[in-house]
Amino acid sequence: MSAPSRRPEIRRRRARQHKITTLRKRLAASTTDADRNRVTAKLQKLSVASPGQPLLK
């Protein structure tokens, strides 16, 4: 694969990793159950879309 054809894939992967780290930080900082449930649901939705490593510990 040439570099130009991999750029979109790499961009998607980096954006997804950034989104996951942001959600994990929000989960750690959340104080109410409603916030925790909302962030957990978003992380679970991301993990269903891409099987492999679990996003929630």
C-alpha cells in the first residue's frame, strides 16, 4: 500500500484514539451516575464497532 492510500485510514485511527482518550478522561472525572452511564454507553458503542481490545476496564 502506498502512503497516500493509507492516510485516510491513519487519520481515522488517530481521531478514534483521540475520541476514546477524551471519553476515558470524562468517565474518570464524572461525578453523577447519569454522566457515567452516558459516557459508558458511548465507549461501548465504539467498542462494538471495532472488536478487539476492550475499551472499558
